[in-house]
Amino acid sequence: MRAAIIAGLMSVGLLAGCGGVEAPEDLSQEEADRIIEMAVPSPCTDACDAKYYQCYYGGGDPYYCTSYRAFCISQCK
């Protein structure tokens, strides 16, 4: 009985348009390039990650290694 009630509520919601996929926003080329640039790690970020792994897996203090990584990434441009 419970499954029939849930199925009925879901079908009403779908028919009413609730929970559907929204249309994507149109992005300018500059916005699209900025999003891609933010999503792809830079060589500087890769170097910071490499230093972090050396510190962390080399027996360093996890708090220090994480703090240093955050500082290193903040200096990347």
C-alpha cells in the first residue's frame, strides 16, 4: 500500500513538472574559459601537491603539511 501511495505522489509531481531538468544558462565565452581554467589544475598547483605528498608521506606533521599546501596554492597565479 505504501509503495502505491509513493508511486502516485511521484507521478503527480512529474506531471506537474516538479523535479524536472532546468534549462542550462547561456554562458559567454569569457565565463566558460574562466570555469575551465578554474577546473583544470595549473602547473603551480601540481607542484604544491607534489610538495604536500612529499611532506605528508615523508613523515611530516599532517597539520603543517596541509597548512603549507594551502599557503603554496594561495601564492599560485
